[in-house]
Amino acid sequence: MGIDNPAAPDQRFPPYYAEVRPFFIENSSYFMTPINLYYTNNIVTPQLGARLTGKLGAGRWAFSESMTAALARPCRLQILTPILERTCMSPAFNRDVGALSDVGLIYADREYLGSFNRAGGLDYRARINDRWTFTGQALTSQTQNLSNDTQGEQTCESLALTCSGQAYTTQASYTDLHHNWWAAYNDIAAGFVTDTGFFERPDVRQPSAHYSYTFRPMHGPLLSHGLSI
């Protein structure tokens, strides 16, 4: 491993690195969902790229489309005749519902040498009474692995060339002057794969919760103190 590579060796899960390329940073919030389907660091040395973003209906509808492609030169072809071998497409749509709530759709597709990975679904964020916030996402994916170049090779452990699976996440949170509480549940099936997103492992069911109480004295040098569980 070269000295310029910041990745730590022998890690069980992939490290996450923030994007620094301007093409992918601009309006990247359109693709941010609870389960990441658009991790642009997976796109290495793109040769072609296009993106379209905008808003409609007095700004209540937002949409974004990003597409990149890499040129490959397989051994069966002459070096002067490159062909388009890998493409990656990620459209997203978002609709504002009220002042602080929205619902969105996202779809991601990666094609390579007859193999593909396609994932998409619905996500939402609902803000109620300035205290309660609900977020969630439901996704499904389908993978066909013919070229041994997708994560499906690792995830679909059977000899089947295709696999599919679903992923769900939901979270509820409450915040006021003294109380802070949230609870979440993630459910990712064994066959769920996303080659375009940042993904650690499938076949996981994970409940989690947190509660904290903060005392805020009216007088004295101590501004706040509290406990959490």
C-alpha cells in the first residue's frame, strides 16, 4: 500500500471519505438519504459526466440527475478503439410537504460488461410541532453479476447469478429545552446490494435508542449539566 493512500490496512469495513471534486459536490444534498445510494468516491477516473438539477412548482419540486461513464479498453480490442464499458446513473426527485417536511424518490443504476446493480426507493422527513421529527427510507435492489465486478459477488453467496433484497430504516426523535430522545431501527436483507452507494454489510437488523436530560440552572457559574442513557 502506497504512502499516499490514507486508507488504514486490514479493516473489516470500508472507510468513508468526504468528496472533494467540485463536479460531485455541487447540489450533492439532493442525493443525501438515510441509506446512502450515491457515494461518489466509488466513481474512479470518470471520462464522461453530466448532471441536471433544478426546481419546479414555485420551488416545491426538486430534481437532480447525475450520470458518469468510464472508457475501458478490453484486451480483445485494439488500444485505439476504446468502448463505453461502465456507466453509472442516479436520478433523484424531492417534494416539499409543508414548511419542514419532504418526501423523495431516488434510483441508482450501475452497468458493467453485462452485469448490473439497480437500487431505488422512497424516503421521507416529517417535522411535527417543532419537537418531533420522523425520518425513514425503504429501498429495494436487484443485482446480476456476470463479470465478477459488483459487490453482488460477495453478498450473493449462492451460485445464483442474480439476487435481490430490501432495506428499511426509520427514526423518531423529540427535542425540547430539557429532553432529547430518539429511537431508530434498521433492517437490511441479505440480498440487498448497492454498488453506487456507501454500504458496509447486508443481513443486519439493528434497533437503537438514546435519551438525555439536561438541567439548565437559572443562576450560578454552571450553565448546564445532565445525564444520558
